[in-house]
Amino acid sequence: MNFPTTNEWLEADGLGGFSSGTVATVRTRRYHALLLTATTPPTGRIVLVNGFDAWVKLDGKTFSLSSQCYAPGVIGGDGASRIESFEYQPWPRWVFKLDDGIRIQLELFTAHGEPMTCLSWRILGEQEDAKLFVRPFLSGRDYHSLHKANPAFRFEAEMQPDRIAWQPYADVPGVTALTNALYEPAPHWYHNFLYTEEQARGLDCEEDLAAPGVFSWNLAEQEAVLVLATRDAAAKIPARTKPVELAARLRDREQARRDKFPSRLHAAADAYIVRGRKGPTIIAGYPWFADWGRDTLIALRGLCLATGRLQDASEILLTWAGTVSEGMLPNRFPDQGNTPEFNAVDASLWYVLGTHEFLEAAGRAKFPVSHADRFKLLAACESILEGYAKGTRFGIRLDTDGLIACGEPGVQLTWMDAKVGDWVVTPRTGKPVEIQALWLNAVSAARRANPKWKEHFARGLESFRTRFWNDARRCLFDVVDVNHQPGINDPAIRPNQIFAIGGLPVSLFEDERARLILESVEDNLLTPLGLRSLAASEPGYVHRYEGGVLQRDGAYHQGTVWPWLIGPFVEAWVRVRGSGPTVRKEAREKFLKPLLDHLNEAGLGHVSEIADAESPRVPRGCPFQAWSVGELLRLDQVVLRVDESKATKRRREPVAA
């Protein structure tokens, strides 16, 4: 049975680090690694152990249990052809079938809360006198970079009973292997590993890795255990601990922890909620994103609120409350350095909505929120709204029509944020449609605590209904007052208009126009994996997300499908049809099933960031994306929950001012 290299597995350590790879065992990305740790959780990610070669000697024959790709596309090792089966739940588990019928199982998992990866091999069935060899490949590099052979790498190992430790470079964490193997030093450079996914993306794609030695076991005598950890993490484990006992304890602990998740989606959600230096936060996507403001606050509604993880939601919101500056939340904290980036007009508004939805959920669940915490959360919301009303960075301000204007040349502010050099692909300067929906929902939530926002809501709602309706196309303009020129409107059919009727507590249309907006989106943008970012009939439409950086970023929001947008679309679809149990059941079968099927491809158990706009709609971008999983969870647990007695109740405000 052949297993594709396009299917990938992920094991997150709960700190921002992770292990990942392909089902076929061939590493195709620079991010595929066994031990990738966050040195300043959840950032500062360093690849310590990239992968390994494994082989078995049995009756004078040698059988490979791994495969590598070397430039110019040569496959070394035929282990991939011996994979008989693969499972990714509760963690990756391979069964290799040797030519004489002997089966060997490999399982791999990370220990939650520690930079530690546990691997084990054992023979299935009768024990045979088989000798297993494993050669680890080490680097010690930033996870975005590539490693090259150099004289500074230190191959020497510190050898103690059941422990082998390396310190390849002085300024990166050391690596310790806790193992019941014999270890033989055999220093060697392996050159020109080829990462085909990086090659396809037009990026540097060849790497050299260091192989300091070889581990060996007799599988007839014992299970082969190899626990890879940072040196600091390994130091916490008592020296007398036997590796087999350690692996068993870690396995039992992880099994018990993962057994508590009621579904695959709940398990997937857990990978994105990590413990950072300042408390829990949400990783936007694996393998290359960290915690972004916009992504965190969109994903939080599904990952935390829909799943009842209110403690995590509380701590995340309180942490972000302390980052408000001039009415704005940062959109991104760089992996290196401490200067946050504030280029997001929507992140702060998502924060206001997330806070109010959290407080409502806490009230329903009788989750305790202290007076001080409530005050801090609401004060942050008020600061955001005041900042927008008075005006803040990047031309963000409340206009006289009650709508939010935003944007300056060269700056991308909405979620359609692709930029290459000085080229902002979808600038959307002026008054973008979803920003108005977010603003009106935010002031609607705030008016309960502060009545002054009631007037802002009424004026903005009237302007929105009048100014955004495009009678010629029977849907909404994507941007009005383009480039701050009054009366110049962008009629492009994009998915952003769906937020006027779905995805947010307040629907801004409840008449015939809501049905027409929904029909426009469904007819022009809907695919089984989400919504296209631009209708195929529009100028600039791109049907494939592929090529180098320029080509990919040019396609990112010009037709490419985004699964997270299925959340607001399905919510709008259900609202327009009456929201009854029959409607929700129909929506579940019609819209959720394709995405649930997608859990078995690309990022296994997860939902991809994007996909091509046209058939076969190849999944692209990050194979593990937080807001994609979050919105699917929100639909599953809230919007389409048929058993309302068990559903997470969600208030829906009347549209009237």
C-alpha cells in the first residue's frame, strides 16, 4: 500500500513546539522534525532533531524502515514501500511489513507540556532475533531556516547509562536521548536533503544534516525506546529512571489526557491552545505561524468557547487586554524581537466580540469571573471602541456616517493581508464591508454596558444598509469610499459580505436582501471546502495557489478557498431558512460532511488553511490551521447543534437599533 507524502501528521507539545512529518516518512518541508522546540514559548522555535534513518537486520538481510529525499529527487531507503498501515489517533503509529512477513510497529508522540518526543519500535507477533538501527539527524537551527555543513558543529556525545547528550552549538538548547539502546559514535554529514514542498513554493529547499552516531537494539529482547528531549527537560527526569518505564509512563499519561477529548475536532483544537510565557495563547497554524491577534480572536470562539474551555478563554483575553495600544491590539508578535505589529483593523473588534461572548458563556456555565477581571476585560473593550471613534493608526477612524474608515498607502489592514514588497495585493482602503459588520456588532454588544454606543449603532446601521447595498448586483459592495473617495465603491463579489448576515451575533439584514446576499455568495463563492476569496467572473481571479512567493501571494485572496469562512456562511444559510432542527440537519449533511471528510487528508485530523479555487481543490498553505478548525467546531457544537438542550446557547440580538 502506498501512502502519500501529501498527508501529514502533527504532534504539538503544548508550548509552541511540535513534531511533524508525512505518513510516508519522507520529510518534504523544512518544518518536518522530531524535536522542534519553542525556546521562548510559543516563539523562538528551534529545530534540534530533524529526522532519522532506521533499518532492521534479520537473517542476514537488511530492511529499511525509513525514506529520505535527496537532491535532485533521489529517494534513499525504501521504508515507505513497506508501510502496511498508518493511524494518527491517538498519535502516529506505523506498521511496516518486511519481505518475510515480519511486522514492526513504530509509534511516536510528544509529551504535553514538555519539549519531548517519544519513539518506540516493537515486533508484532512472535519475537524474532531482529536488530534495529536508528541514525538521528541533528541541526540546531531556526525553524524557518536551513542547515549547512560547517566545522562549528560538535558531534561529540556525553554518554551516561541510558542517556546520550549532544550540544551541537553553544547558543542553542542541547539534546538528550533517553534510551535503552547501545550507542556507537559515527560522525558524518549527510548532504542535500531535498524538501519538495519548499521547492514547489519557490523557496530554498536543500539542507545538510549532522549524524553523530547510531543507536541499536535487539527487538527480540525488548521494546526499542528513544525519548528525545531538550537537555533541560531531560534533567528533570531522575537518573535512575529506566527508558522503558519512562516511555510507558508518558504513554499512559498521554493516553489518559487524550481520552478526555470527546471528538477528533476537540483533540485538534487542543494542539493550538498552548502555554506561553504569559499564559495560554493560540497558535494560528502549524507549521509556520505563531500567535497572531486576528487569528487568535477568531479561533477562540470555536476552540475555547464552543468547547467549554472557559479558563483558557479567560486567560487569553486577559493577556491580550494588556496589549491594547491607542485602541488597537497587535496583530503579530515576531518570532524574534519584542516589537509587535499593529497592522490589523479587525483584530481589536474581534476582541470586543470575543470578550462579550465569553462573559455570556461564563454566565450560562456559572464560570466565576472576578470583578477585577470583568472590569479589565470591559475596560479593554471600551478603550478599543473609544480609540476607533476618535481615530488611531493607519487612518482608522469613525466617519460622520457612523462607519469605520481605514487604510493608508502600502499597508494591509484587513484579513486579506497579502503583501509582496511594496505591493499590497488587496488593499481595500476605505470602508470594507466586514469591518462595518464587526464595528456594529461591537458597539451593539457595548451598548448594554454603556448606552452612549446605542446612537453609534443606530446611525451606523442606517448608513450601512443604505450605502453598501449594490442594487445592480443584488448583493453588497466589498468596499465603499474606496481610497477614501466618497461615492467610489468596489463591486467585486467577495466573501466578506457574508458577515453582514452570518458569523456575528447581530444580522444587519433580515429582509429579502439577506436572502439575495446569501444567494450571491452561494452561487459565486461556495465550494465543498469553504468560500472562494473572489468570484471566478471577477478581474484578477486566480484558480490555483501555486508557484513562488509572488505568484502565491498574488493568488492568496484572489480566488483561493478559505475553509474558515464556511462558519459565517453556514450560519447565514441557517438563519435565512429559519434555524429549525430540520434546517440544521440539512446544513450539517450538506456543508459539514465535506469538511469532516477533509480531516482524513492533508493535515490529518485538522483543517487546512486554504485550497485551490477549482477542482480538484488541492489543500494548500498551512495543513493545520486554528481558525479553520475553530469555525468547524463552532458550527458543530453551536450553530448546527440539533439537540438544543445540550447546545452551547448563543444569544442572537434583534437587528433593530
